[in-house]
Amino acid sequence: MAERECIVCGGRGPFAGLYERDGFTLVRCPQCRLVFQDPQPGDDLLERAYYHDEAFSRALMAELRETTLERAREKLVHLREADAIRPGMRVLDVGASSGAWLETAAGVGIEGVGVELGASTAAGARERGLDVRTGTLEQALDGRQGLRDERFDLITFWDVLEHLPDPRHELRLARTLLAPGGRIAATFPNVDGLYPRLTHRLFAARTGVWEYPELPVHLYDFSTRTARRLLESLAYEVETITTFATPFAFYRETSLSPQRTGPGRRRAALRAAFWGLHVVAYPIARVADRGNSQFVLARRA
């Protein structure tokens, strides 16, 4: 296993294995407990996964459109509950995808710009009249119509940071683009949520199936503690970290799909076991703020 440096605490590997599937390995830093892939998959594999998948891009504009708009409206709720949104503010959405969040934000009087790596997806967003730049955040800063001289009241990373080879880089760039008093907001999974922890302990080692990780595209799996520590190390002041539930239906279509669980009785038994634990764990996690996803709001310190 290749030796790496932990992006949160600077600890050095090799790191103890936590979970493996299809040749991809999740490890955990013994010092700060950050979970991440080691080694990381190559850029070519990640790009093929869906960033440049033409069929996925078309689906975002068609049958998945209502789902993406629903997810975007949920983000708006998080921001309103944190008193972090107001009409007239300028927003930069990193990883804008098809622009669902920008459309939702425009509906409440917010001016938005997006950055999206997938060329077809970004083009589809522009066809809807949205200002979405193709490429990474760094490329959007340096292009002919770059963002380097612009400032934003809010920069969002909706389900993005866990996909980045080194999220510190984008968070540092975002800090330079914040207006005075500006904030960043992000959502991503919570590996320390009650349901992920229980299912890892009870099922992963015994069955080889763990509903939580999205391998290979999730390179990092943060807890609320490691998310806070990462942001504070980059000179952000964390205002809010709350958890919420990833819908269980999501797992039944991905990590618990027939391709993952296998056929016949084994599949039925596994899906029933995960379902039963979900019925018990989700309500407890909601009360205890131990959901399997998290929302983070931070400002430049």
C-alpha cells in the first residue's frame, strides 16, 4: 500500500484497511480517523465513472431532472435554517452539474455562477440560460473570462469535496474568492453516522457488502469531526455542522443493487438485513444528530 500523508492531520501511512471492494480500498488514519481511498484511483478511471459520461449527462437533463431539483431545494432548506441566504447575494456553485441549484437559487432572487468539470453537463446548463463555466475551479479562475477578480457572498460545494483528489486545494481557492463576511457551504456523507457505523460493524466484514461508500468516486469519507478539523486547518471558522439522512432508497439502487449483493437468496437476505437495521437506526440517528450525511457552513476566519 502506497504511503501517503493524511490531508487532515498530516499523519503518514501506511494506514490500516477499513473496507475493500472491486480492488478499491478504504483506509483510516489512526491519528484523526479520516477515512479515504489509498491508493487513489487514477484520473482516467474517475473521468470514465461519470464526469464525462454522455449518457449520464443526458439523464441529468431529462429523467433525473426532477430529482436534482428536489435535492437542490433541500440545500436551500439547510441554508435557510442556518440563516445563510438572502435575496441579492452572489453565489458560486463549485461542481454545478446540470445547474439545478443555480436554478433554485435564482428562484429566490440569488445571482449565481457555476463551475462544472463535465463538458456536456456544463453545456446543457448553459443551454438553460445558466452561467456555468466548464472545468475545475482553478481553470475557471485562470480562463479568459475567469473569476479571479470576482467576489462571492457564498460558495457552495454540494456533494463535491468527497470527490476531489485534494479538497484542500479547492477550499484554499474558494477562500480567496469570498467577499467580506462570505461563507462556504458544503454537503457530503458522514462516515461516523449511526447507520454507516452499525452496518460496517455488523455486515461489511462478514458479507463484503457495505451500503455506505461510493467506490471508486468517493475519495474521502469525512466525519463531522474530521470535516471541522480540515476547515479549521485552512483558516475557516465553522459556524454550523448538522447531519441529515441519505434516503435509504439511494442505497437500494447503488450499494445494495443486485450487482453488488449477488443473486437469489443471498441478495434477498442482505437487502432484508440492511432494511431492518435502517428502520431502527434512522429514527435514532435523527434524534441524536448522527445522520449519514452532513451539512457544513463556515466563514473565512
